[in-house]
Amino acid sequence: MRRLINQLHKGGRYLQRLVLRLLLVFLVSGLVAAPANATNVYQMPNLSTGEPTWVIDESEVISRLNEGKLSKTLETLAAETGNEVRMVTIRRLDYGETIDTFTKALFEKWFPTAQAQANQTLLVIDTLTNNSAIATGEAVKSIMPDEIAESVSSETVQVPLRDDNKYNQAFLDASDRLVAVLSGETDPGPPVVENNIQVAGTFTSAEDTDTESATKWVVILLVLATVIPMATYFLYQGFS
């Protein structure tokens, strides 16, 4: 009997070590995976010197059909007016970075001089947070003041994003407005938002579900790491 108890005691310690190791692996993998998906300016590709690049969809949220449509529209704008617009999505920002600092740094990387920046517009969306930012050159500012550019980023883009993450619609709407303004036409303004009464849903989003699942696993592992050695100890004391 004592040999059996000793074996149970050893088994309990083994299970405790196993659970703690699994917990450590789980937590470390979560910490390591987060920054691995982050994007910094130096990871962004340089603009091609041959065929112009108008859309860079790092997050893969724009359909091929709409990416082609956007590229064609922006290419036509550049040919007719000399004003160029680039649209970019990234999956997440690097630690300590904001969407504004990233956009400014990418703008300066692609267009390092004031002359190169003059007729350029850059619109960036971070799809993890859905934050967006825009950067423009001095020649663009004379046609599209900062107030309109900021409205494109904070209203034209954000309204579709708040409506169930409609990235394609966000870029298409932004493209229509930017093309109109940069072509010298009247600014169509931001989209009209209808104040519909929203009834609270009973379904959680996929991101919330993933977070809840991860939290539950952490709690379960912590409980197992605590209960198994305690149960083994009391079992040992009961038979001793």
C-alpha cells in the first residue's frame, strides 16, 4: 500500500511539472507570437521603379477584384493629374509605434525629399486596431487641405470599418473621395451616418471568442497545477 501511495505521490509531482511546463510553453508562445506578426517600416517593400505600385495589402483584406479596381483608378488619377495615391494595410504595429508615426516614417522612406513628396498621398490602415492615418505632400495640400485629408482618414475610412470591418468599402470610398478632390472637383464630403438604434447582440466576435478561450485554458492549467499536488498530498496523508 505504501508503495502505491509513493507511486501516486510521484505521479502527482510528475503531472504538476507537466502542467507547469505546458503552461509556460503556452504563455511564452503567446508572448513570442504577438511581436512576430508586427510590421515595421523597414519590412515594407520599396516602391517598384518599373510598374507603379498603388496598393500594398499586407493584411490580405482587400479582394483581388477591388485591388485591381483601386490600382486602375489611382493609375488613371496619376496619369491625368500627376497626383499619386498609395493605399496600405498592415496586420499590426510594432511595439511603441502608432499609426501616425508609422505612416509618416513610411511616407519619408518611399519619398525621402520634399520634391519627391510634393504630389504624393499615403493612406494606411492597421487592421488589428482599425486605426488609420494619412500623409500628404506640400503640392497636395494646396488642393486637398489637411482638414479634408484627415476627414478621409477619420470619417470616410472609419465609417465602413465600424460597420462590420468593411475594408473593401473603406478603400473604395476613400479612393472615390480622394480622386474627386485631387482632380479639382468639389469634395463630396464624408459618408452620411444614420443613427440607427442598435440592439445588443448575443453573439461574441471571433476575436472575443479567441481571447475568452485562451483565458479559460490559462485558468484551467493554473487550477490543475494547484489541485493535483494538493489532492496527492491529502491522499498521501490519509493513507500514512
